Amino acid sequence: MKLSVLVDNNTNMGNELTPEHGLSFYIEEADKKLIFDCGTTDAFINNAHKMGIDLKYVTDIVISHSHTDHIGGFLKLQLLYQKLRNTGLKFNPKNIIAHPDIFEEEIVEEGAHGEENVRLEKDSIDEIFNINVNKEPEKLCKNLYYLGSIPIERAVKPDYAPDETALCYKSDDGLVVISGCSHSGVENIIEHAKRVTGENKVKTIIGGIYLINRSSDEINALGQYLKNQGVEKIYPCHCTDLESRLILSRYVNLGDVSVGCNFAWD
């Protein structure tokens, strides 16, 4: 599996890519070319172009949850595809894969960083897209899984997003968990991924690990959990603050993530 970071809060100086408060990954595995989340604006589209990634070949758009910093750019992506279609360009239909509650108005969070609040409405989604909303896990291809609803077995905070989901890749030497924000709790996502895949070894976690306003005791407890799981490395980004990263680094190896980074797992 190959994963490229189209949008994150951070970028490396000099790479001419645009960061923003948001998250978007581009993932290639088998015959799938996925966008995982769309950031807040069209930054992920512009960055993809500069990175040589042609979004017209995308097969699926997976949405982790309905907060603006993960779905705001979807409207820009829809507009891009509409413009391409209007020029006469033919391309494959795109699948939207998400939890069905992404369309529920009452759980949409107001933009917390000055961005305009965005809500997806099923009736406004173009016929370019096939909507596949499902609470149940789904195998997207041989080793890549959509996790569906995340069972909450360990306590979560009031900022819990009930429509949150995640992806998981079953590599040769353990699971790679791909999260948007982890409002559902990293522990809950990991335990669910293990059940869905039948694999107990967790190799890597990449994505948002929402630990803002958590106590040091809570973050230390998470670090100890990750250590006990034998997690080799985590790549915390987007909504993971510096203090949380410093604490977690006592327990597990941390990798750097920024716009333009590329990763691969066998």
C-alpha cells in the first residue's frame, strides 16, 4: 500500500505545498485509488496536482467523519469532476464510502478554526458519485478494510463523533491503522481493527490522534497501551498537539508527517 499526504496542518519548508487545518490522504492499493478525507478547502486538490497525482483516476472517496476539516474540500472535488465532465472527459464513477450518519445535521461540528461550517447533503451529491454508506466493516480489496462503526468500549470525551470510521491495512508484518481524528479513541479503533481483520499485531498508526484537552495521565495511559500492543511506530498528524506527541514519544517511536510525505507498506 502506498499513502501520500495531500493535506495536513504542517508542511516542510520549501516544498511549495499548502498546509491547512485539515487532513487528506491519497492511498493506492491493488486496483483502488482512494482519497481518505478532503481537508477543509481545495488545498488537497492543488497539492495533488503539484505532486503528480491525477485525481480523475480516483476510485473511492472515504470520509472518516463529518467535521469541516475533513469534508470541506469534498465540494471542491465535486466541482472539479463536474467541470471535467462538462468538457466531455469520460472517467469512472467515484464511490463515496462513509458512515451513514455523515448526513445527520445534529452531529455536524461548527468550524473550530475560522473555517466556514460545511454539511454534506445527500440530495446535493452529483450522480458522478455512488454513495455507499455502511455501519458494517467492508473489505475494500485484498488487504484494505473500511472499519464501519467503531464500538466504544473505552471511555471517550464529549467531542466524540458518532459518525467516525477509519481504515486498516493488513501488511505482511502487522496492521496499519489509518485514522482521521480518532475521536472514537485510538484504543477503540485498534481493538475494532483487530477484530475485523483477525490480526492482533499492530505495526503502525498514521493520522489524527485527537488528544487536545486531555490530561497527562490520559495521554500516558494511551502511551502505555500502545507500548503494550507492541506498536512499532506512529505518525501522529493534523489534530495531535505537540505536548501529546512529546508524551507519546516516551512509549513508542514517532515519525514525522507533513504535506507531501509518502509512505509504503508491503
